[in-house]
Amino acid sequence: MGNEAIFHFLFLLSGIAMVAIRSFYQSKVLPEGLRTTAVGRSWRLIPGAIAAATTLVFGLAYIFLPGAFPWSYAHFPDWLRWIGAFMLLGGILLLAAAHHHLGTSFHSLVVQKSGQALVDTGPYRTVRHPIYTAFMLNYIGGGLLASSLVLTFIPGPLYALFVALRIAEEEGAMLEKFGQRYQDYVAMTGRFVPPLRMLARPTRK
């Protein structure tokens, strides 16, 4: 099996993994509908939806129609494509861990729920929005792995725009729900990556 066949297989496997993770945890929150109040504006989802649609179209073409969209491919070196594979692996593991710890607090929209918990375990111990981080890793990593200019440079910025439109609304809803507890949590965590103070090694006395 040559490298290109391996890259195709890894891309397909990663896509299956991401769909399986999202579908499984989405199904777990469906019964929560009666306890959920949407407080966000759904139009803010549009850039994220376009990013997902672009990834779906060009991702499926990469796997099943290798001759389609020849203009969209580059000649990334294999070492860069392997970096993309490891970014995908990290993103998938982070996505699974974040969903596991978030549990039924997860929702695709900005919502408030009765009995909602402020999750601060797993990746949420140091990062407030690890799912967003995971998707950025997956979008960029998938583009590099596929050696696709479209997948590398279009879904990521669109998803970043979606996050930028949504983040203040989401954190505002959490602040309204949890008050000072959420303010304390914000002070101890980073939005998308752990704060530098958590990465620094403790000084020896």
C-alpha cells in the first residue's frame, strides 16, 4: 500500500470517527428538548454550516471521486500530510473527550437548560471551548492530509468566523446562568488552549 492509499484510508477513517462521535452524543441530548431553551441566534450557524458542507463535498470527492476538482489539489510533501494526520488524531481524541465530559450539557445551539451543570472536568479543566479547538484541528489537519487547497484554507476560516460570531453569545449565556462561578472559571481557563501559566513549569526552590 502506497502513501496515497494510506492517506485516503486515514481521511476516510477520521471522517467516520467524527460523524460517529457527533451522532452518538447528539442522540443523547435529544430527550433534553423539553428542558432546553435556545437563547442564541441561529443565523450565526451559517458560516459553520458552509464550512461543514464544503468539507463534505470536497472530502467525499477526495475519497470516492479522485479525478474530480483537480484544480483544488496541491502537492504537499508527505511529511506535511503526516502532520495533518496527527492533527486529525489529536482533534478526534479531543472531540471525544470533550463530548464525554460535557455529556447532556452539549447542544448545537446556544441554550440554557434546567439542571444544567458547569462542566470543569477533562479538557474543560483548562479550556472553555475544547470542541471548537478540536474542529479547527480537524479542518486544517484534514486539508493537509488530503493535500487539498480547498479543505486546508476554506473550512477553517469559515469555522473561525462562526466561532467569532457565537463565542460572546455563548459565554454571555453561561455568565447569566452561573454568575460568579462562571467568572471564576473564566479566570482560571483559556478559551481555546490552556493558559500559559498552566503550561509553565513550577520553579524549584
